[in-house]
Amino acid sequence: MPNLELYILLFFTYSFAGWFMESVGGIINVKKFINRGFLIGPYCPVYGIGVVIITVLLGKYKNDIPALFFLSILICGTLEYFTSYIMEKLFNARWWDYKNRKFNINGRICLETLIPFGIAGSLILYYVNPFFENLYLMIPDTIRHIIVSILSILFIIDVIVSFKIISSFKGEIYANKDNTEEISEKVKDKTEDVLMKAESDMITFSRKVRIKGLKWQKSIKYKRDRISSVISETPRELAKRLDFQRSVMRNRINEEKEKLNTQLRLKYSEYELKQKEKKLVFNENVQKRKDDLEKLQKASKEKVDNTIKNIKSSSEEFTNRIKNEFKSKSILTKRLMEAFPSLQVKRLKDKNNKRQK
């Protein structure tokens, strides 16, 4: 298959064929229609994926029927087993169970279904795919692009909606191992609710769109009327109206300018007042510091003067005492002192020691 679009078309073709086959089998077994697929739409993706895989991987074994048969069984069986395992882990449910059939593995695959897979894979690669390839190539490219795009968009939407609906049943416990019928009924009910809600949302959305459209029409009509009124004016009337609007605009600008100047003057006067207050406070602080310094200097000077006076008075008192003592000395003592100078020095030292004591 040389083209990706052909693979996509093969996927949808065999997905629909698988869904149709499963649904017909359900009608034969339980006498009523059951949607055997995981999705809401009429397709079983596991069949389409299986065919695309064997088409890509086994194309070179097209003329080797035995190899094609056994490899188809291996690929389809692996795909079916892991699909059952993953879906059971994701949704806590099974879409098929083969435990009542012979030669099964964990009820996920069995020999009774694997042999038809091998036969179908061989027939598809040898006969059916070449037919479909020629048929698809007959479709014009533009139409084929449109078909592939529409089918892909619908499939993606279906996958998202179906996954969301079936995930809401994940916590439930089912009575049987093959839960297809129970899930199908629940999906049907849930889908009806979703469709009803979607219909209600679409009605609400259409009303909102209609209301916005009316508002938009009124706005356009108003603007069109204004434009038509401007166009219908003569050049003189238009110039007069523009002059009037210019004068109104100029007056508004002058008013705003005056307001701004007034605000600036107020701000400047407030600033000057604050600066004056700060200057007065600063001058008061400086004068206070000067006064404190002068008082401190005056007090220090008075203290020094008093100290000097005390020293002078002490010196004079000491001198007078010395004089008085010498005056009180007898002539004999004076002579002794003159005769023995060392004795005089010793007496002076003794006096000094007494004073210190």
C-alpha cells in the first residue's frame, strides 16, 4: 500500500465489516441487536488495526500461504489478547470471554477464533486487499481527501465521547464475564443523555448567536445611519460641524490645562510650606545646640576659674603659714639652723611627712 490514505480507508472498511459481523452474530445468538464494539459508531477498531498490521508486515509473504496463515494467527491472536487485557485493566470489564471454549488462554483468545483469523488474513492479503486498492485508486484525490478527513474527525470524536462514557462505569461490578450487553445498554442510555444535553446546549448556543447577531445588526445599522448622515451633508455644513467640534475640543483642552495648572500651583505651594516648616525646625534645633554649647562653655570656664582661685588661695595660705612659722622661731633655733643646715632639711622632711599623714 503506497499511500497513508489507503491504510486509513482500509482501517475504516474492516472496522465496519468487523462490527457488522459481530452484530449479526449477536442477533443470531441472543435474538436481538447488541453493539459489540467499544465505540458508539458502527465499527470495531481491533479488526481494522489487525488488517492494517498484517497488510504492512506480511505483504512479502503474500504468495506463501502457509507462512501467511500461521503469521496471521500469531499477529491477530497477540493483538486480541493484549486488547482484552488492556481494556479490562482500563474499564474493569470484558467485551468477550472464551473460558467456556476449548483451547483458550485466560479466556482472552481461543483456537476456535484464531483459525478463522488465519484464514481471513490469508484471503484478505491474497484477494480482498488488491480489489479494495484498485477501487480506492478509482476515487478522485479530492473526494478521497474529504472522505478520509470526515471519517477521521468522526472517529476521534467518537473515541473521546465513548472513552468518557465508559470510564464513568469503571467502578461498577458486572455479573457476567462477557459484559458487552450490560455495557451496551448503559452506553445507549448515557449516549441519549449526552445527545439530549448536546441538543440543549446547541439550542442555547443558537439563541446566544441569534441575540448577538441582532445586536450586531443594530450596531451596523446605527453606524450605517451615522455614515449616511455624514455623507448627506454638504461641504459647507460638514466644515461648519467640524469647526464646532474643533472649538469644543479646544475649550475642553483649555479647561483641562487650567485644571492641571491649578493642581500644580497647589502642589507647589504645599511644597514651599513644608520646606519653610522644615527650615524653621532646623533653625530652632541649631539655635538650641548653640545655647547648650554656650552654657557648657560658661560652666566649664567658671569651674576652671574656681579651681585656679582655690589653687591661688591655697598657695597664699601655705606661704603665710611658712612665714608665720619662721617668724615664731627663736633666735637660738634660727642660729642652730644656720649652723647646722642638715638639721634644718631633716626638720622640713619630718613636717612634710606629718602633713602627708
